[in-house]
Amino acid sequence: MIICLFLALVAAASLLMTYVLRRYALSRSLMDIPNARSSHTIPTPRGGGVAIVLSFLLALPLVAFLGGISWALTLALLGAGGWVAVIGFLDDHGHIAARWRLLAHFAGAIWALGWLGGLPPLQFAGVSLNLGWFGHIAAAFYLVWLLNLYNFMDGIDGIAGVEAVSVCLAGASLYALVGHADLALVPLLLAVASAGFLYWNFPPAKIFMGDAGSGFLGLVLGILSLQAAWVAPQLLWSWLILLAVFIVDATWTLMRRLLRGDKVYEAHRSHAYQYASRRAGSHLPVTLAVLVINICWLLPIALWVGAGGLDGLLGFVLACVPLVFLANRYDAGKQE
């Protein structure tokens, strides 16, 4: 009962902070102005993702003091998440060169991995494989890629918030499945913090998330996936499966743009979800489609893998095959 009340307070704090941030953005003319690369048509306040950051990070120390989560995970999330959010906030309010943003992202990833203990042993076909320092380096790239792909995928109303809420609720259920329900609190905190913002961002959005929120979510979800792998190796695959909509669309789009010789750091609107929203004439059907895919397709496979009934790599491939088809069907990465 106390936990439910605490989660409700975090959600309410995020809801109220998003309202305050919207009023602040309107008063300071911090608006996202539509251009040829935009998926929206009217000027909209930005920076609402700061509410997710603050409501989540402020709750963590209290939970740690009460023994609900380890201080190692708390410090990983506070340091890396807070740092990346600050970089995103500064970029939202001005501009930071891509190379400096990337350097800052790696710094945050290294901080988090230092507290987590690096990359845990991976499980392939029932065999546990410790990759040593190569694994730790790969984990840093993994976190930075998740951070940036989440930023790339935050391009239509509600999609990033729906992804965060659904993936975190599913991640919490995975802990219950493997007998560690006590560890579900952190993903639940992130879910309710994201839900408070999502109220204002659901189509039609009254405020956008901004880089401070999207980069923060990508990194934190990556940290949670690695932390879950330390609990049970197969859970890393389960988290990757839950994130597969974003992973496939962003990765497929990037690969096609790289092969074409595009400048991948430049803004564009050639992701599959962006083409799909233009064909549908609205953001809502695409955002709801992501929710349905997460619940009806990816969650059952993730639970199957988490329960040990399906090899993780095989489960990930199974989850991604139809998503690759959809990415192709909706022209992910195709030149505009």
C-alpha cells in the first residue's frame, strides 16, 4: 500500500512539473518550430522531459535510504542519468557540437558501468560467456547507442513516453517472473514518472520531451537492462526484446543512411514510424501501434525468454523478424 502511494506521488510530481515546464516554455518562447524535417505542424513547447528526470532522480535516494534499491545502482543512475540530462538540457537551450555530446555520452556510460561492475557474463545457447574488457567496451557503446536511438525515435507525439511506460512495466514483471519482485521498484518508478509526462505528450502533444528527457530515458533503460542481466543473464535478452521496436527502426534507418553516404548526425524524418505517421495522417495510430506491438508481440516473447523456455538470442531474432519487415514496408532510411 505504501509503495503504491509512493508511486502515485511520483506520477503526480511528474504531471505537475510537466505543467509548470510547459508554462515556463511558453513564457520564454522555448518552442519547437516546424520545419521541413519536422513531423509536427504547429509550434509546440519543448523540454517537458525534465519532469521525468527530476521526479525519478529525486525519488531514488529516498528509496535507497529505505533499503529498496542498492546504492551502487542509485549512484549509477543519479550520476549518469543526471549528467546526460544536463547535456541534453543545454543542447535544448542552445547547441552543443555533436562530437562533444558524444564524448559526454560516453563519460556517462563509463560512470554507470563503473558502479554496475561492467558487462555481466552473456548467455548464448545456454552457455555463459564472460567477454572481459572487450565486453565492458561493448557495453559502453551499447549504452551510448540506446541513448541516441531513443533521441532519434522521439519524433512523434507520445511514442517515447508510451515506449518507456510499456517497457518498464514489462521489465518489472520480468523480475517477478524470476523471483526478484523486490527489484521491480526502479522500473516502476521510471514508468510512473514517464506516465506523468505522457499525459501532456499524448497525441496531440501539448509539450515535447526534448533531448534532456529522451537521452535520459535511453541511457536509464540501458542501465536497467544491464542491471537485470546481473540478476539473471537471460533478462538482458528480454529487455532487448522489449526495446526491439526502437532498436530495429533506429538501427535499420541508420544503416541505410550510412550506406547512402548521408550525414547521420543531421536531422531527418526518414524513420519508419515517421513515414507511417505521414501515411496515416496522424501520430496517434502509430503510437498506439507501438503499444500494441509491445504488449501483444514483444512482451510474450520476453517473458518466454525470461522464464528460460527460449534461448535469448533466438528469442531476439524471432521478435525482430516482423519488425524488420515493417521497417522495410514503411521505408525506414529511404531518402526523402
